[in-house]
Amino acid sequence: MLPLDPQADIGRRAWVACPNCDDRQGCDPCAAGRSCSTHWRYLLSNTGSLLHLQCPSCTHIWTHETHFGATRTFWQRLTTGLRPPG
Ligand SMILES: [Zn+2]
Ligand SMILES: [Zn+2]
């Protein structure tokens, strides 16, 4: 297990599935696309639409390509867990 990155900040979270531990399996809030209080990732940093994330469950670090520009709306959606319809 890696140590938590010094940039890990509980005030900056993102609701993205972890490619390593897939801990959202069988979780109702996650399946419903809501901002689950258990399954979130530390948002370490970002470069454009590329997010640098760390999973608090397994400490896996990876980059996630969002294919979105880092617009204000995008960031609000990502960091509050709200998702557009559909
Ligand atoms: Zn994980
Ligand atoms: Zn969950």
C-alpha cells in the first residue's frame, strides 16, 4: 500500500470509480449516481481535463481522462457529485 499523497485533501474529492479495487460494487448510492459518502477519491491535481486521483480505500494512484474541458460547471458537477440527467 502506498502512503496517502501529501496533496490528498478531504476538501477536494471526486466521484470516480477506482480502476484498482472497484469498491462501488453493490453500493446503492453509487449505482444511483449520487455522491456517495463512502466511495470517493482524493483529487490530487489536474492538468486540463486529466485528473490525478488517489483512492482512499486501496491508495491506488491513477490519472482519469474526463474528455471535458475544466469548466466551472464541470468542476461543480465533479466535486458535488451531481450529474446531468441521463
Ligand atoms: Zn481503490
Ligand atoms: Zn458508494
